[in-house]
Amino acid sequence: MKNYTDIRDAIFDELYNIALNDKKVVIISVDTGAMIFKKMKENIPLQFYNVGIAEQNAMSVAAGLALTGHHVFIFGIANFVTLRCFEQIKIDVASMNASVTILASATGYFYGEDGPTHHMTENLAILRTLPGFTIWSPSCCSMAASLIHKAYETPTPNCIYFDRGPFQELYEEDENDFSDGVSLIKPGKDLIIISTGVMVQEALCVADKLEEDGIDVGVVDIYRLKPLNEKRLLELLKGVKRIATLEEHTISGGLGGLICEFLAGVEMLIPIKIFGIPDIFQHKVGDRDELRLLAGIDVSRVVGDITKWLKS
């Protein structure tokens, strides 16, 4: 597999190769571009369609194609391709168990300077309510390249939430086939930070800062959020003293809530602290780092809060 430096490139290059070898694969864009789309238009014109700014119609088209034997990948900015057409996702895709994979680009505050219309801070809370949906959240390029194949091999509704840009590679080549849905990236005795997607990189920064003060911190990456691999997660959390969750998502219905539900279900009593976006709309405009700072999920704030918590 090619060594990628951008998560979006990893997803679309691999998807292009999949489509070249399987004429039943169809890619739909909702007026959102990528460099490789030109190659798709030229080389697989009957498998690529840009339907314009019409997410509701696009999702119904995707479901219809899936019900005629195609595996459809529909791509758009995360909030528009999920929030704007949630009814169609629920009724046309999920309830029909259609083979549709939603490629939802730019999570959290990626488009922070465009204001609340472009924030995607409710993604997990929304889609995990739908029965039968598989939800992926890659934390680096090699994982993203692998997960597009996992989605292709899953003949039921999928969603891959991802960001674009260069990210630190977290996994060695061929080290992980990403079947487990959860990985221990870094072991730790005093605290385990559980994170997902782009925030796994931030969790590692938090762990490094805390270790400067002698606190042994581990990091767990959950990249398949639904269905959660409860057996594997239970193994990783055995003997853990405390847990923190870190996400660029509202605290309502997000990763922290998911982990609390899991702990309650397995009757595991471990102190947990949730770091996420407060239950407010963020109307201030700024880049991603500025909005993380306002939400209290920047590295410095998280390090300080965890230190106080551990000493209390």
C-alpha cells in the first residue's frame, strides 16, 4: 500500500483503485471536490457523479443505486452530508440496510472560521443512534487507507469521519490490519486517555506532557466507534486506575458518553473524566486551535485539568 501523507488522499486513492476493479462501485460527490475526481471522470465516467448541492436527493439516489446491487460511496463536508440529510440516511439507507458508505470530511472545528454552519460537533451522537450503522474514525493515513477497504467489504451502511492534512503516522506498516476497531497505542499505569480520529494525535501530546511530571499515561485509539469492540476494550482497561476521554465533539452523546455506557454495561467501576466541547453553540469565529482553546480541549488545558484531578 502506498505511503500517504494526507488522510483524504489515502481514502480517495484507495477508493479509485477499488472502483477500477469493481464496476459495481459508484462514487457520488455533493458539489465537493478532490484532485482525483478528474481521473474518475476520465477513466470511470459511469461510476462517478457530482449531483451538486442536493444532499437529500443524493442520499436517496445512493440508496436506490445500492438496492440495485451497487456499493455507493457518497462524499461531502461532514455536517452537510449527515445533518442536512439525516432523514434520508435514516429511512432510505439505514432502515433499508443499504450498501452505502458516507465519506464525511472535516470533523469538529476544521472549518472553524466559517462559523456554526460548518462545525461538525455532533457526528457520533447522531449516527450511532441508527441500527446497523458502522462508524469509522481514522487517526492517521495508513489507517484511513485500510478503513476504506473495510468499508468496501462491509455490505451494510457505513460512515467514515475524517480530516484532511498531514498527520503523524501512528502505526507501522503491516503492524495492524485494523480489524479490532480499537488499539492501545501507548501503555500507561496511572491513566488511560481514550480518543478517536484527529484527537488521538492530541491525546499523545497530552500524555507526553504529563509524563514530564512523572505521570505514566497510556493512549487508546478507538477507530471503529460502532459496533464497539467491547471484548477488546475490556481487555485493554483491566487494571486501569483512571480513564480520560478526549474528543472534538459535544459532550452530549459523544465518545465520553459511549465509554460511560460501556463501563456501565460491563459493571466496571473506574473513575472517568470527559474532555469534549461544552453543550453550547460556538458563535465565535477562529481557527481550529482557537476554538479548541475556547472549548477547553487544548493540550495545555487538558494537561492542567488532568493533573489537578489526579492530585485531588
